[in-house]
Amino acid sequence: MLPESGLFSQNEPGQSRSDKPDWNQFSKALLNASPSGIAVLDTDLKVIISNKNAQNGLKLFPGSLLCATLPALEEPAKAVLATGQAALDEIVVKQNDLSYSVMINPVIHMEKILGLLCLAQDVTAMETVTSRMKSFQELSIELDTIIDSSNDGLWICDGNGTVLRINPASERLTDVRSRDMVGKNMQDMVDEGLIDQSVTLEVLKTRKKASLIQKTRSGKQLFLTGTPVFDPGGKLFRVVVNERDITEITELQRALDEKAALNAQYRQDLLEMQIEETRSMKIIAKNPEFIRIIQQAIKLGNVDSTVLVLGESGTGKGMIADLIHKYSNRSNEPMIKLNCGSIPESLVESELFGYEKGAFTGARTSGKPGKFEMADKGVIFLDEIAELPLASQVKLLRFLEDGNLTRVGGTTHKKVDVRIIAATNRDLKEMIQKKLFRSDLYYRLNVIPILMPPLRDRKECILSMLHHFMEQFCTRYQKPMVTVSREALDALLSYSYPGNVRELINICERLVVLSNDGHITLNDLPASVNDSIRAKTPEDHDINPGKTLQEMMEALEKRILEKTLQTHGTQALTARALGLNQSTVGRKLKKYGLY
């Protein structure tokens, strides 16, 4: 028997032998002091001894069977019993959402296996860390893949401007090698002249995103964008620079700009050709103001704005609508014309917006589309818009606001795309004051107003128009070309034409049709023209008792020359109108200071 010594044999002064620690209790305390779970099993895999960690964590209580408590350990435990060798592979078991790494060793005495010693260590925290580390590794691989596979160049620098990484795309774009650049400072590279400017330094300076265009030594143009990266404390610790090759984009943009300029030139040339074409068409425009209106109408073909054409009856408002349609992008679509003054008031809405079957007595059984539906994708010309009833004005206004219409007798809306050109010879502002026309509709229509001048204000055009329409009617009625006497021509040129172009056309047709010998004299002219000549008498200011007859004659001659020149524009036409030689007219104009 071994002598008692140390902890187990020494008694403190005054301590009796009965106060000596109990060996069994000490053994339990020693086992419980271990941070690992410890369990001893017999050869039947029944727990003989276990500490608190094994009991609380793995439910390995003395007397419990391993197959019932931890079935996952049964096979490894049997293998150790069979081989007498400790389990080499790490065994991890789950219990109560915790993970334990278990080591199983045989207990051998006298070369005989008496049982097993199981040591279990809680590795839950380590598994969590390992899982996070694996996630970080996967994330790092993903980031590396993204960075290296990007078609844009990427430079990554630290908070001091030192290069940490360059991706392969940047190596291709800048003709540099990552191994030569990593570790270098951007400020040093600028100072050494390797680069002329650095977006990284700009970001470090401003702490904001920055961009610039940089040209490489090979001539490429790169668009650089530097982005600051801040840590949770607000410290700038990374700068990521994205490089994009814009050489081709710049070339394409330059080519596009050149094509746009060329297209603009073509469009301008085309417009000038169109304007020139109008001069050779049946439109006779010699008056500067009328020429401007024709040019404006052609230009309005490029837009879809609503146009309101104003002017006296017969001034050519419909012709302007035709011009706008002809030179618009809707020229291949229909242009529907509607004279609002020629429709009975009760039928205006059905004509404009159509009607459903059975909408009223006499309606078609299949219904009928209105003018707006018929003009879908095209143009509608609303002539004499001022004659539209107030009730129909409200519906037209609603259509102008949203482009939706409802047939008479219908309940569903239909969207149509129509450009509106309206015309009237009435004073709409005066009608608004008299409550005959809605002001809101007026302002909806009056987007681009065109004021047609009366023919009396286009004296320059009258002579050419007389020649044109007389020739036209001679051809139509298969008659020889007529001649007009000087007196008759002077009367036609000085006539005010209250019916404007329409009246001039009617007079030309009448003179051609009624002409017997092909010569038109003053007596052949309509009474309205002759009456206007007789009404014209010398003005009182031409007669001045304080002047000699010669002075009064010269004053009258000066006035005649001045007015005739204003009317015809050139010396040749003035001389022809007055029945004089051009040299005589030129001399007289010089005499009176008119030329």
C-alpha cells in the first residue's frame, strides 16, 4: 500500500482525517473540470462514466446505451472495439443544434479491451467560422472572376493612391503589365510622366466620384470613372477606377454628327427645292408676304401642330392646307376636307365623329365612321370652322384634348391620330365676344395662325394670274389664246377683286368663254369692273389753284408712275402697263427721284 502523501495525505493543522477529500467526489470534479465531454463505455457500448458536458450536451448518462442516445457513434465505436485502434477520421455529431467533434479511443488493460473512452469537443463556433471563411473564399473567387472577366479595365488603389490590382482588360487597353504597376503610387507616376493625369488622385482629393477622358500612348481614348470606397468609419480606403474604350464610340459619334449635318443640309436643299417648285407650280407668288406664307406652309409639313388659316373668302386657304399636307410625313395618308358651313346643324356631330347603328332615324344599320375616323393617321381640313354649332364645338374641344372620340349613339371611346388644319373668313375674336365661338377652342386651334392676304394687297400677282388662268381656260375650252386691250388690262389690274382669287378665276373663265374674236376690250369686262373704274375720280389734292397746269400735270404724272411701279415692281412691267417705252419710263422715274 502506497504511503499517503501530498494532497491526499497532508492534513492542515486542526483538520481531522474525516475532512480529507473523498476520492470519488474528487474524480467527478476532475472530470467535470474538463471543457470537453468525457464518457467511458463498456464493450456493450453502455455508458459507465460521463461528465456533465457529456451528459448536458450529448445526453450520455451512466447506464444509457450509445445506440439509443447517439446512433451516429455506434458504427465508429464498434470499429474501434474490433480493431483496438483509435478512430482516425474526425467524427462530427449534431445534438440540440450544436456540433461536436468526437474522438474514440480504446481502453486497454493487460492487452485486453475493457471499453472505450469518448472525448467530445463543441465545435459549433469553429464550424460557423469555417463556414464564414468558406463563404469569404467563394466571394473572393467570384470577385476575382468578375474583375478578371470584365471587358472594362479596372484599377484598384488603396487610400493613399497605391496600385493594388489591375485586371487583364486594363492591361490590354493601356498596354501595361499588372506586375509592373502594382505597388506604384499614382502621384509618383504622374510626377514621372508615365501618365498626364489621374482620376484616382482627383477622387482622393475631392472624396467624390470623378470622371475624365485619357489618351493612351497607342492613341486610344479611354473614359475613366473613379469611385471612392469608404469603411464603416467613413475613411476612404479604396478607389476603384473603371476604364472604357470610347475610341470607336467617338469615331461613331463623329460619323453620326457628319451624317446629321449632311442630312440637315439635304433637308435644307430639299426644302429650297420644294420652295422653288412652288414657284413653278400653279401657285403664283410674287408678293413677298405671300411668298413667306408659302414657305411657312411647306415648313409646317415637318411638324404636327394644329394650324388655323385666316383670311377673306377666296384667298387660297384650302391651297395652304393642301401644301401643308403635301409636304408633311402624312402625305401618304388621307386628307379629309369638310366644310362646316355646308352641313345641317343636326348632322354636324355625326359627320365629324360618326354614329352607331340606330343612333337616329334614317341612320345606317351598320353605323358610319365620321370624318375624324376616316382621317386617322392623316389630316383633316375643317373649312369655315366658325360655322360650327356651340354644342359641336364642345365635342371638338374634348377631342383636341385627348384624341379620343365617341360616335353618336355609342358608349366606347376610340383613339385616332389626326392632324387638324382649320380655316375661316370670320373674325373669331369678335365672335368670342358675342358668345358665338368658344375661347378655349379658339386657343386650341390657334397654335400656328396663318393670315392670308387679300388679292388687292397682292397687286404684283394679278398680271401673272390673269395670263395663267386665261391660258388655262383657252386650253380647256380649245380656244385660241385671247388678247387683252390696254384699257381692259389696266382696268383688270386696278380692280380690287373683293372676291379675291376665286373672283379673278371666274372673270378669266367668263372672258375666255364669251370672247368671239379672241380680243377682249373694255366693253367685254364685267359690270363690276367697269363700275369700279367709273367710281375712281381724280383726288382733290391733285388740283391746286396755286400751281401752274404744268406743275399739277407733273405731280399727277409722278403719282401715277409711283403707284404703277409699286403695283408691277419693274420698269418693264410699268412701261407695259402705261403703254410707254421702258426708256421713257426710266427717264421719268429718274426725273421724279423714284428710281
